[in-house]
Amino acid sequence: PPSQVALESRAVFAHVRAASPNSTQKETNSHPFAFHTLTWLHNGHVWGFEKFREQLIAKLPRKLLPLVAGDTDSELAGAVFASHLAGFPYRKTYDLVALRAAMLATVANLRERSLRVHESEGSDVCPDMPPSSLNFAVSDGTSLVVIRFRSSMSEDPPTLYYRIVPEGVIVASEPSSSDAETLREWTLLGKNRMLSYSPSTGVHVECVCPHSCDDDVSAAAHFSGRSEADAVVGKGLVWYAAATVLAFLLGRRWPARSLSEELALSVVTVLLAWWCLTTPPW
């Protein structure tokens, strides 16, 4: 049985995700996608993809078309990557310079197409830059290139963490555990940053969009920030509920006898709730 077979590999890709919008749930749409010796993953969505899908396919080299079996934006993004990769499909492995250049070209290609759709539909559809989430990962079995990218200036891409280990590097959407000791071993890859790895060079992280890059931060610090934000929201809701109950009791104790008293009580209720939400005493 497979469970009793010992497997060894220099690169392991695993991916579980929701189906892309307007795509069919079938095996050919499941990650990872293979392009000869390349393995490709994507977490996110290419904005406006359905409106330029056919144009994208028409621009692909003929040698790549038989390798596209499904209909997702993710797989076609992988095909675009392969089309930008020098030496594909004749080489089995690629140097990091070629892999990184192809990744940047892929992001630029898809971003430009989304922007054209955005401009043709007018700014009312999406006032900011088209919000594509382009978290891509690719490996030839030896080297790895991963990018965490969101084309919108005001929005963040899905999270992507990495952990450097003696055997290489582990990259995941979330750390393997949320306990404090484990979180100290993981780092959140900053927005619009790219990580590359090969056995000879180790891990290298770089900014790919100078005007909208975030620094990498420790997973422990990032999760701590999440907890504090959740606590603030939770306390705000508690104080809002308390203000509502207090206003209700005041109304029961001193019921309004006229329209003016009823309006005054309503104003007091709103002001009390607003005060508790904006200046809670913690």
C-alpha cells in the first residue's frame, strides 16, 4: 500500500485550495501543475482573467498548448511562466537567474492584462489597481522561487511563511503550528517580495515592487498582532453591548412621556454606544 512506501524527494509540493471562480471542479484543475520538469502552484486569483483568457492562450507558444489540460487561471499562469523561461522545454534544471526573471515577467504580463481590462471598464469597477493575488511557487526539483504579490496598493495578498531548515527551506501559507516555540522558527514573507532558493546559494529574499514592499516579519510578531487586533475588536463589541443594555434599562426605569423625551433618550443611547466603541477604558 502507498502508506508503507518510503518516498524521498528533494522537493515536495502540496496544495489544498478552493476552486477558482467559474472553473469546473475536476482533476485537471487541481494543483500542482506540471510543465515537464517544472512544478507550479498558485494561491490567489488573476483579476479579469475570464475576459482575457482566450487572448492569453493565443499568445502561448504552440509547444505549450498540449501541456494545458484544465481551465484555471492558475494553470495558464504557469504556462505563461514557462513561455518566459529561457531554455524551456529543452532543459531539465534552470539557474535561479532564469527562474526569477521568468517569475517577474509572468507577474508583469498578468498585471498588465488585468490593468487593460480595468481601464476598458472604467474606474468605477475598481477604483484601485486591479486586485490580483499572485502568490506563485515553482520548482524544477532543485531550485525554488516563490513570490507573494498583490497588485492592489491598499490590499494584502494571502499570507506566505518560510522556515529555513538544514535541508533547505519550507514555504507554507500558514506555519505548521501556532504555538510560540514553532512560530519563532517561521517568518512571514513581506508583501510584494520574492524568495528564491538553491542548494548552492541558499535562501535569498528580494523586493519586487520598490514602492509597495513590506518587510519580512517573524511569525511570532505577526500572530501577536492578530491576537491584539482580535482582542480590541472583542472588547469593543462587549462595551457596545453593555451600552445598549444600559440604555434599555434607563428607558425602562424612566420611560419617555413625550416625543421630545423619546428623541432625547435615543440620542443618549447613540452617544453612549459611540463613546464605548471609540474610547473604551482598557
